[in-house]
Amino acid sequence: MLDTQFEDIVSLIKNARAAALKTVNYTLINLYWNIGEYIHNKVKNAEWGQSVVRQLAAFLSKNEPDLKGFSDKNLWRMKQFYESYKDYPKLSTLLREISWTHNLIILSRLRSIEEKEFYLKLCLKEKYSKRELERQISASHYERSIMGNTKLSPVVRVLQNEIETIFKDTYVFEFLNLSEPHSENDLQKNLVLEMRDFILELGKDFLFISEEYKIQVGNSDFYIDLLFYHRGLQCLVAFELKVDKFKPEHLGQLNFYLEALDRDVKKPNENPSIGILLCKDKDNEVVEYALSRSLSPTLVSEYKTQLPDKKILQKKIHELFK
């Protein structure tokens, strides 16, 4: 009983700490914005140039040695930060809710305001670390999302007006504890074989097509662990089995596979493809479904009733990794 009450206190402390950090971050970003605006106006009015900004940096370093992060290079970044977003007031709140480091990554690596807005919203929603944000940009997450959006059905277009709901290959997931390392070769092949037999036993409407099913995109070859056809849903079902812990990019990869299947493999009379991601880490089993963007609400409901239950799949993963 006391432990529960103590946990309540811990929650209060953590919530207060999070709120304080959020306030500090907001104030910091607001400061950089205001400095950037000030320098922008001085340069615009031909009052300041590069030499003056260097003098400002030197002045701050000499007279306020405790102030860090105000080199001439960083001061010019603040100016660029202000100039990049000054005409887009709707992004003002987003900018102030992520860290300066995340803002700099987005500012330096992305050109169009559409890309910047996409990653700002994604970063805020998914709580990405610096490394994870870099990965998503390097993996062309925005471009793949845009590519998929060209195939949105009229029903889904009506339902999804906001950018954060249009980009349906962005998800919110709990991050799991670090898993112990496993071999990615023979171990995974054996697990895939067992999972194939299990799926065939589990669902009578599953028809096995291939393991390591090859798809070609451009000049590159990719391989789907298991590919089935579901008679009831009349669609292809791709299974990906990961021997490590869940990572958001796993779902990005699976959505990429679904897009390729829909474009090059799916027949005109068949429904959009569906993907199932199976992950194992030290203490948890993760099962996530990936939906094609062109699925209607009715088909989504139908698919949920016909695909294997997550709990059953989690149990099977646990057995395989014993």
C-alpha cells in the first residue's frame, strides 16, 4: 500500500520535472528566435554585417563568459532559424516544443517548408531522439510518405484533412528495453520457417506464397520474410520477423514493402496489402499491423476481425525464442 503511495509521489516529481524542462526549452527557443529576428532586421537595414556579428560573439564571450552557445556561427544560425519560419506562424508552437538540437537538424538537412513541417510534427509526436530523427530523414521518411499518399482512397481523403493524420506511416509506440544480441542469419531463417508453419495452422484462409520473397525497387532488391495471400480479405499479407527489439524504422521498412507490393505485385481486383511486424526483445514481444493507406474504414474493420490476434502471435514469438 505504501509503495503505491510512494509511486504517486514519484509521478508528481517526474511530471513537475518534465513541465519545468518544457518551460525552459520554450524560453530558450524563444530567446534564439528573438535574437535571430534582431540580427535579421539589423542586416536587412544594412546596419550590421558579418564583422559586427563576430564582434557581438566576441563581446558576449568576454563580458558574459558563463553564457554558452553564442558563437558567431550559432548567431547566424539563429538568424537563419528566424528567416526560415517567420512567414509560417502556424509552426510557431511546434518550433518551441522540440529541442534546439532537433530544430538545427531539421533546419540544416531539409529544404522545403513542407519537409520541415512534416519532421517537426513527427518529432513532436514520436518523441524522437537526435539519432532517431537523423535516421528518419536519412531513410527518406517524408518522400516515402508522399509516395504513399498518391494512392489515398476518396473515403480516406475525406476523413484525413490534417497533415499529422494523412501521414499514416507515422506511429506512436512505447520503446522497449534493450534486447540481448542475436544472430541475424541462421537463427532468423529457422524462426521464419517455424512462423510460416504456425501461420498456416492458425488461419485457414492464409495461402503461403514464399519466404524471402524478392521485390525490386529501382535497381535494388529487397526481401520480405514471409508473404501470404488471405482468401477472406483478398489481399497480400507480408510478415516481417525481427530478432532484435522494436525500432520505428522497422515499420517504415514494412510500409515500403507494402507500397512495392501494391504497385508491382497486387492484382487490380485485390485489396491493398497488409503487413505484420513481429519483434522480440529481452522481455517483451511486439506485434504491430501496418495498414495500406488506400484501405477503406470498412475494410480496416474487416481485416481486424480476420487477422491473427496479437496476443496469440506474441505467445508464439515467446515460444520461439525460449
